[in-house]
Amino acid sequence: MSQENKALFIIFGGTGDLAKRKLYPSLFRLFRKGMINKRFAVIGTARREWTNDYFRDVVIESIESLEPSAEEIAAFTSHFYYQSHNVNDTEEYKVLGELANQLDETYKLEGNRLFYLAMAPRFFGTISKHIKSEKIMTETGFSRLIIEKPFGTDYETAKQLNDEIAAVFNEDQIFRIDHYLGKEMIQNISAVRFGNNIFESLWNHQYIDNVQITLAEDLGVEERGGYYDQSGALKDMVQNHILQVVALLAMEPPTIFSEEAIRTEKINALKSIRVYTEDEVNQNFVRGQYAHGKLSGKEFVSYQEEPGVEENSQTETFVAGKLMIDNFRWAGVPFYIRTGKRLTEKGTRINIVFKSTPINVFREASDITTNLPENILTIYIQPTEGFSLSLNGKEIGDGFNIDPVKLDYRHSQENLDNSPEAYEKLILDCLKGDATNFTHWDEVANSWKIVDVVRQTWDKEEADIPTYSAASMGPKCAFDLLEKDNRHWIWHPDEWYKMHGFLKE
Ligand code: BG6
């Protein structure tokens, strides 16, 4: 049975960075696998005046690293068309609509359309409105909208944006991208939890002491200083990616692994996260900004020296926080989260820290006289992918010394190289109409409510934002946050660099 999907992709923002870096390569991978084949077409639109040929050259450049053959290039790019377009000009939508109809006929697409808005959210409303009024949405086939973050800048703006889109598209036609949900190991969270009774039966406040989620980046803001300075780590990473990971870890088991059931449970989990008062924000959330730093002889400038960043900017490039989930399963279990730019190492990982045994029966026989080390389940999201479980065993030899050991599984490099990229998976899901790995409006709304109060509290703060040295693992207050609970961050890549003299204490 052919797996070919039929659709016309209309990409608004077709000349942009995201389209070139992610969308065209993902479409090419789907093409190579036969998921899209003969019956698809792509219209790239943006303000610039480009010809089809020029557009196709840009597409070729964007897939270069995938080493396409000459035949593949010819076959793939022949499906690409360019239409310059001013999103505010109604007349131009008519031209776009005509081209869409014509391509629909040429490629026999049966009215299936996927509108990809890879541009600033302030245009989402007007584009959606025109797609409807100028009848670019079809009556036959499907019409789906894919939108990129940021979805609003707080709850109010997100709601306004959603109202504008919802006036045209039904919720089941809207696919809000959170690219973390396309990552292999994020999807694996559900497999680990609901496929293994040994974990799911322990997955609650009786057995879990705390959960730690780290989304660390070694890069700085690169060329995105202008955007980032307005956003900061809280809105860039916590409101979306981190809260999605929390929802997947915290949700109740769905009755069946379906879009509807998972969504319901994720929404419930997000609703159970405590929305703090301003006082509680000050107790439970910290932030920081990277200062100048040095790692392995390489020097990094401070955030404030990055291009596009305002002088004396107070924008946070690091956030750590403690979330509490007020339901039966999670009462009293802190979910510690942290994310930052210019940290020691790129790495996304989750540590599930189980409670220690109630008593250490080996306290007199072993070197470990206090509590035994906790069992920790680690889920490695990226760049390495896999799981590890730390256990306590007996050290080989005389006596009865307890020795922590680690059961470790990582996906092989070959598997990693061959596994589909997040965007590729998400575009395919959208073609199939499966919104499991996209964020529903209720998820977005609840996530904003959780972070809005944090933002508002910080906006009132008069003292300068704490700083951390580039290449460290964040400001001191991020370590204090756990220390005051008598806990510590499980993952500390900086220690290895310090031990080997690559990073100063
Ligand atoms: C994006 C943020 O959503 O995620 C970026 O806007 C960040 O600032 C990126 O760098 C991280 O994604 P990944 O897949 O590299 O972890």
C-alpha cells in the first residue's frame, strides 16, 4: 500500500531561516521516503520578488547536506513554486488562490492544503482571515494550519491571537508546533512510563523524591539577539518546551494511547501545576544572565555584548524553578526545572530521583553509613539518547560494601543518524491529521498562566539580574534553590571540566 500523502503546502515566510533550515530539508526527507512523492506541491511566499528558479536554487542549497542525487534534485524541486506576497493585500491572496487551484489540478491534490505560517505571529490573524475570505481554504480535502511559536507573549495576547485564528480554523485544524514534541526521546517518555509496570507503579509521591528537568544549551543567542532580548529564557523555553515535558511526565495514564486521551491528561496535568503568588515566585524561581566566560581556552562575550541586545539589558538567559503539582499523584514532589544559554554543555535530560530505602541496613557493614544513594532513572533526550538507571549493588570482594552502579542504554550512532528529525515527524503527523504531538489551545493557555506571574514578579524587581560566567551551569541562586531543600542537581557537567582544568572554579 502506498504511503504517499497528497497535499499542497503553502509556506508563508518561505524565504526565511526556518524554512531553509528545517522545512525544506524535512520535506526532502519525506520525499525520499516516499511519504510525499508525485502528488504534492509547495508554494513559498514572502514579500521578496523571487522567480521559481531562484526559489528552487535556494531549496537545493537547503538540502545540500543530505547529498541528493541529480535526479532527486530535479524531481523534488520541480514541485516548488514561488509567489511574492504582501500579507496585508487582499488582491494578492486572489493570485495566490489561483496558483493554488492550478497546482491542485496539475498534481491532483484533491483539495488538501497545509498552510504553514513560518513568520511573526502578528501576521497570523490577517493571514487566516484572508485564507478564508479569499477562499484559499477548500471545501473538499483538508485545510490545516501549522503555526510556530511564540504563541503570544502572555495569556492575554495568546488568547487574542487564538481568537483570531479560531474564527477561521477549528481547533482540530490548528497544529501548534512545539518541536520538542517531535523529538524521539520526548515521545519515548510515554513508552517508558506506560510500557513498564516497574516504573509506572512507582511513578508517584510515595516513591519519587523529586524530578529534575534540564534543557541546557552551550550556544549563546547567536544572531537572534533582537528577538531573544524581548523574550528571555522564561518565554523562549519554559512556557513551551519545559512545561510540555512536565505535562508528559506528570500526566495520568491515558485510557488508550490516542490523541484525544493524551491531550485530556496533559491538560489536566498542566491545570494541576500550582500558579504561584508573587511571594511564592520569589521563593521558587530564579534567573540569571551570562557574563563573560572561558572554557577550554575559548572566550565568550557576555550577553550584553551580543549583537541586537540592549545595553544594560535585564533579560534572563537562564531560569531555574521549582514547580509543585497539586494532585494526589504528585503532592509534595518538587519538579525542578532549569534552562539556559551559554552553559557548560548542550544537553537535555530528565532525572527521576526515587526515594532512598527507609533505612540503610548496611550502615555498619558498608562505607556508606548514612542514607543509601537514591535510585535515579535518567532519560537522555539529546544529544545522546537513551536511559540509565542507577542502582546500589555489592562491591566485589570481602566485606559488604555498597557500590552504586548504572544500567545504561544509549541509542547507537547509526540509529541516531537514521532516525527522523523532529520537524520531519511533525510535518508527517500533520499530513496524517494526527495532532498528538502538537499543543492544544488549553495547554498553551494554562502554560501562560503559570509563567505570567513569574514574569510579572520579575518585571517589578529593581535589583540587577544575577549573572553567571559563560560556560558554567548557571548562577549560584540556581544551586541554592535545591540546597535549601537539602537536594542538589543530579547533572553537573561543569565538574568534569573543572576537574580536568578546562573550567575555573
Ligand atoms: C527554540 C528556542 O524553541 O529551541 C531557541 O527559541 C533554542 O532559543 C531552541 O535554542 C533549542 O532547541 P533544540 O532542539 O536545539 O534543543
